Amino acid sequence: MPLGSDMLDYGNTKKSVLIKEFYDDFLSNLAKSWTPSPVWDMLPLELKPGIISMLAGKPNPVTFPFTSVSLGVRPPDASPGDGKSLDITLSDEELASGLQYNLTIGMPALVDLITNLVKHVHCASDHEGWRVSLGPGSQDLLYKALFALLSPGDTVLTESPTYPGVTPIFQILNCQIIEVSSDPDGIMPGSFENLLGNWPCDKQKPKLLYTIPVYHIIFTLILLADPFVILKFGSNPTGITTTEKRRVEILRLARKHNFIILEDDPYFHLYFGSEMRPASYFALERTIGGDIGRVLRLDSFSKVLSAGFRFGWVTGPAPLVDAIDLHSSSSTVQASSIVQMLVYKVLSTWGLSGFLTHATRVAEFYRARRDLFEQALRRHMRGLAEWTTPEAGMFYWVKLLLPPSSCSGRQNINGERQGNVEEGDAVPIIRTKAIEKGVLVLPGAYALVDHRSSPFVRISFSLISESDMDEGLKRLASVLREEWAAAKIHGSEK
């Protein structure tokens, strides 16, 4: 048990909640320098009964032009596209609140709803030192979390491949990125243990692991043809969902080697695997005994309510969430009030069980699309590619079977020229010949932190029609056949 922990007794299992001072060594130098905005720091005092507030420069809502907001919302037990609808109308008080400034942590009633969702889904309890804060999308919260935890020069651990949207943040922070090996079950604990156990004595150990338990990355594929059709393609990127056993082993390594796990899980509710969904790191930390407070978790409603809402939340140890809120109070200030009110009205109308039913329906929708895309892959890409069938989300991670390339002529992110590429490099093929054929996918190299050569691509099945699945893959297959034909001709000329 870390020094200075508060003991809790949960039946026969002893657990310890890490105290506030424990996180001093994990917060970045920048986070330690942040101070609260005086106005936003005092704003919660307006909630005190009987208070007459003349604090903030809030516009008078009678001057706003909006007089009413009504929504048609599908019942939670309805399937996508069946036309059923519930009518939801904001009251005058709710509309006024939705058009006004709100607290940085979020609208209190919505914070309570999401806190209860976290308790239900992740087996969390009160008095465990955690809380929830709302933000304008999980990407924004990811940015702020990394700034709260990493100082320039710090080492960060991440899976390989990883989410391309996180790599630029690491670069802004001038972090040293160490890739942790993964296999079909997720991060490989043995390899990870060996890495940490043999860490140089004169070098500070990493204090953060960035992980995506269900790896997902969004990318837009465009079918460039006449007529012009837009496809959504991508990968997860690997199709891997980290097993529960592996997650427990990684948690134990976090305790042994003293690092924080940043669990980025925006696709949590889109799991459709045949086995029971693995528990989150945040949940498992509460079930295996020992100290609690090494997991900072990011969630999003983008995939199940609306991507355009730009609404997410962070859950984790209060000192770390406090640091993120300090950043927000002097930048974005808060998530959109009207978005928060709309989310609140939908969730409060549905109830907790209703939301979970809706999320299950959405996951079933994507499972059906996954199955259609799998069939299309087998029709067009058999013998030309290899892939893992995903258990969640919207994406496939596909290895193109490319002819060897003596030199791709491409530089990686460090400016180094690519040498012999035995398995080929998808980047030049996708960015030239695939575009000429009218199909574009994200090369897998962009999911590697140094953008080195990779034969992988990510392909999404979220939005395209069944006929466009066939046409897009047919065009990609044509590119691969032409690559092999050209390689044979080139080889015969030598």
C-alpha cells in the first residue's frame, strides 16, 4: 500500500484510496502552476440557497431570440430508422439555463446523471476519491489530461499502433514516446514488464500509460468517382479488444512500477463481441484489491447520441480531474450549455436503463454492418489482404499483402528515409494509385508514432451502403493486383 493511503473495507477485500499528495509527482510542472479563474472559481457559490448573486457578467436571457426548443427523440427500445419518436420540450427555466453560462465541471443535474451511469457501469462507489467532469468532447479532455500529466521531456508509454490524434499532442509536449508491444489480446504484460524492469537507473521511469482498450480511429474514405460518393473508412486500428485478464496484469504493473493509466475509451458502448464485454480499467481497479486511483478515464457520447454535440467526460482521481478543470476554466471554460441541457433531457426521459438499451441497439446496428463488410472483404480481398474481425466500433485493421519495396522514398516523422520494406508500405500506394482508382483509406503508418513503413490500412464500415462497400473494396483490390503485376514485370527485367 502506498504511503499515506486511506483504508476502506469492502467486505472481505481491503482497498486503499490514494491521498491527494500522492499525485504531486504525477502532475506536470504546468499543471502545478495553474491557478483558478476568480470568477469561475466563485461561480458555484451561486447555488447556495438564498444567495443574491451579482458576481458574473451573465447576459439577461430575455434578450436572447430563442423562445422554445422541442425535440423528437427515438424511444430507447426502438431500432435505428424505424421512425418512432418521443416529443421532448425544454421548459422556460431549462431553456434559460441552456442558453446561459454554466459551471466548468458541468451542469450539476447532468453531472449527477453521468456519475450514476459511471457507478452502474464501472462498479464505482462513493468515498473512493473519484469524480466526473464534463467537457467539449473527449478529444479536448484528452488534450487537457496530457497537459496536466506530462512535462516537456517526460516519457509516455503507448500501444503500437495507437490513435493518430494523440501523437501531435505528445509532439507539442516534446515527450519521448515508448511503444509497448501488443498482440491479439492487447498489451503484452511480459514484454511490458521486461521494458520497465530493465529501465535505465539514471533515467526517470515513465509515469503515464496511454491506452485505448478498444482501439478506434476515425477516418474518412472518399470514393472519387462519377458520381461522387463519400465513404467512411478506418480501423480500430487493430481490431483488438484488450482482454480482462490482460487489463488486470497491466493494473498490477501500474502499481508495481508506479504509473498512471489514461484509459481513452470513446467506443465503450459499441462493443458487440460474442463474449461478455471486458470490464474497464477503472472498474477492475475496484475489484482486484489494493490501492485505487491510478486510472483516469475518458468517455464520449459522440458515437451513441451525436458526434456534432462535441460532448464527453473525464472520470478519475479528484486531484487529476481538478487539474483538468483548472485548464478548462482559462480556455474552453465549459461544455456547451445547450448541448448539456439536451443530453440531460434525453437521459432523464429515457432513464439509465433506457440509455443502456439504446446503446445496445446502436452496437447491434454496427455489428450487422460489420458482418456485411466482412462478407465484402471476403469477396474482394481474399488472397490480397489479411484482417482481424473487430469486436467493437466501426473499423477494420487490414494488412495489405504488398510486394516488397526496396525503398519507399518516404521519410518517417523523424525525417529518416525508409530503407528496405519487405512487407511493402501502404502510404505511397494509397496516396497515389488508390486515389487515382477512386478510393482512399488511411495508411496504417499514421497510427504508428513515428509513421514508419507499414502495410496496414484502416477501413470503416459505419456509413457506407452495401453497394459502396463492394465498389470501394473492388477498387482497392484492383490497385493491389496492379502492384503485383508491376512488381513481376520489374523483377523479370533485372
